Amino acid sequence: MCRILLVGIAMLMLGACTTPGSIFKHMSGQELALYNATVPIEDMVYCFEEVRTGSHIKKKFCSSLAEIAAALSASYAQIDSIHQGSNGVLGSRSVGYYPVN
């Protein structure tokens, strides 16, 4: 039982050490450029500082190009679904207007 617990704790510690975001957050710009030179385009990592909603503190966030593209695609899909379900306020101006023949 003790051995299983020890293995579980060791796996959790190793998993925490290899979290991609935490590794890239601490890299300098030059180290990040060297890393990006060794990986395919979709695996290149880009870091930026921004203030997220609900906070006034700038934090450094790092994501691969594939993750950024997936997030943008999800955002576009969400905006598209909002426009599809709108009552015309955001859609065309002819909603509610029926031409007389």
C-alpha cells in the first residue's frame, strides 16, 4: 500500500514539473526562439502578457500555435452561433420588414 502511494506521489510530482505552460513562462525570448527553431510550425510556442477578465494583474501566458488556432476557431464558432440565433438586432436590417407586392 505504501509503495502504491509513493508511486502515485512521484507521478504527480513529475506531471507538475512537465506542464508545458510553466516551462515556457520562465524562458527568455532567446530561449523561446531557439526552442521554436527546433519544432514544427504548429508546435511553436508564443508567450504574451495580458490582463484576463476579472483581474487587473498582467500575467504571462504561453500557448502553441495549434492551441491559439483552436481557441480562435472556438471563438468564431461561438460568435457565429450567437449571430445565427439573434433576433435581427445584430443581423440584417430588413428583419420585420415585408415588402408589399
